[in-house]
Amino acid sequence: MDPVVLIVFGVVYLGMLAGRLPFLAIDRTGVAVLGAIALLACGRLSLKEVWDAQDVPTLALLLGFMVLSAQLRLGGFYSRVTQRIAGAQASPARLLGLVIAVAGALSALLANDIVCLAMAPLLARGCWRRGLDPIPFLLALACASNVGSAATLIGNPQNMLIGQALALDFAAYAKTAFVPSVLGLGLTWGLLVWFYRERWELSTGTDTREPPEAETPAFNLWQTAKGLTFVALTVAAFLFTDWPREVLALAAAGLCLASRRMATRPMLGLVDWHLLLLFMGLFVVNYALQASGALDSAIRSVREAGIDPAHPGWLFGVTVALSNLVSNVPAVMLLLPVATHEQAGPILALASTLAGNLILVGSIANLIVAEQAGMLGLKIDWKTHARVGVPVTLSTLAVAAGWLWLTG
């Protein structure tokens, strides 16, 4: 085993755990990219090996759906949907249910991070106008986006990776994940309603002044219809054909970019290049670890200790634990080599996604909502999130585990 590879891997995954490196203004993406550069600079990998390490189909699928989401965002789709939800004539509990249902459904078909980014500020302002505390509705948005995204292989980045790496059938996975995802959304609603019962209104002494209106794209019916049509056609092709998903997604993205009115620069500006670079850096670091033989050695040691990560039960538990230690995307990358059981794909996807609700840093969607809330003067810290996130995570994981056991 190469000590340089082990040191780089250890530093990178410590960065994934901590979210940064000590004494450096560098985030998880920077840590992953720095690790890949270190392996290249130290001669542990060649440029060809760095390229070979990339899972190009996964990166292409991610890019395609990021462009589709950018089309809908610039077309004002997310803004219009959120404004309609916030203005609905409904009781707080029903309004919460509407937020959860819409966020869950959108996250199943589009990137859950984009859904949270687009909906959070408008949802908070809508609650302010009604005299409601925005916090429970923002927590509902974060939790529901994670739970809903578990329903398909395009709902979040780790599911895209799992689907591509294990060549999972899109329809078969959706059939498996649909029930635990829908039940999970119901549990999320029930737990939030129970926790915030009789505490929907803004508390006495809270600054009830609505924050300044942020600039949002005006609703454009044609651009929205165009984006929704391409999403629908792409998902239909996933369901009923065996055409490569990454090619279909890129083709749909290309049709969105070929526009007479919507400029390319703002569309590509909304692509999450940081996430793509995070994937690329982690692909390189994990490739080096596997090539060095260290990963195989670690798996043998774990099995000798009585833990077989390839076994469905152990895989589920290890995925949940690792996802909360280093985040779900790095966890999935580490566990893919042992994903050999016929249920390994659904186990990895459901466990890693639902585990993201446990703690605030467990999911990018959680962090986006907390950041957007902070920009509006609202505080969602780890305690506020954990009061809801822990019971939501434990209950949804229990449902998913039970469903997988029944259908396995």
C-alpha cells in the first residue's frame, strides 16, 4: 500500500467530515480537487489515469439535469409554484402538507438542491405575509426534498451515480423506492405537525417586517412549458427505452441551450460546477485508493471483524453511518465496490438519501435552506434542525428498511 495515497485519502475524507481543512479557506470541493492535484503532482497518477478515473456518464447526466433545472428557474417556474403555494387559502397544517408534497414531487424529477435554492426565500416571505413562522415550513422543504429525491435515480447526485455505476433499471428502481418515499413524506408531515402544533404564528417580539423582495425571474409561460416538456420527454424515455440516460439528458440540455431568447451564459451560470468538480476530485482519490490495493485490504479486515458490507443489512447500516460522517456522495463512492447484492442499488440510494436528514450538514439541501434562511434573518442551527431531522430520519429509514426486507 502506498503511504502517499493513504495520506491524501485520509486528508480528503477528513475534509469531507469537517467541511474544510484547518487554517485554510477551503471547502469540500476544494479539498477533493486539491487531493486529486496532489496525487497527480506526486506522480501517483498520470493524466490519463485521472481521466480514466472519471465516471463520464454520471457527470454527463448531472450536467444535463442541471441545465434543465436552469431552464425552469430562469423561466420563473419555481417562483410561480412557490408563490402559489404560499398564497394558498389553507390552514397551516394543510399549507405544510402542500409544501411537502410539491417539494417532494419536484425533487424526484429535478435536482433537490436546486428546488431548495429556488423555493426557500419565496416560501419564507410568503409565510411572513401570513403572519406564520417560516421555520417549520423551511424545515419541511429541506426534509421533503431529501425524502422525495429518493424516489428516482435522478432525484439527487448520489442516486444518479448509483444508477449509472450499477446500471440500474430506471422503472424498476422507481417501483421499489416509490412506496418508502411517499410514506416518508407522510411521516415528515405528521412529525412536523405534531412538533409545531399550536406554534405556527410568529412569536411575540419577533421582527415581523418582511425582508426586501429579492429579484426573481419573471414567469415565462413558453420557457416554462419548454423546460417541463423536455423533462417529461426525458423521463418517459428513461422509463420506456433503454437509450443511454446521459445522452438523453445532454440532448435535452442542448435543446434548452439552443434558444433564441434565453442566453447561454446565465443558463450555464446556474450549473453547479462546484458539485461537478467535487465528483471529479473524489473519483480521482477513490480510483487511486482502489488501484493501490488499500480498499481491498480494508474490506478484508472489516470482514474478518465480522462485518460484511456486501450483506444487505450491513450495507444499509454502514451507508447510514458513513453518509453522516463524510456526506452521502463520498460515502456512496466508497461503498460502490461492495455493492454486489441484487438489492445493493436501492439500499445505497434509499439509505444514503434518507440519512441526509439526520444532521444539518448531512445534506447539501439542508445547508442551502439554512443559508437562505440566514440571509433573511432567520436562524436554523443544528439544534433547530435536529429536533425535526432526527425523528424524520429514524422513522423514514425504518420504513425503507422494512420495505426493502419485505420486497427483497
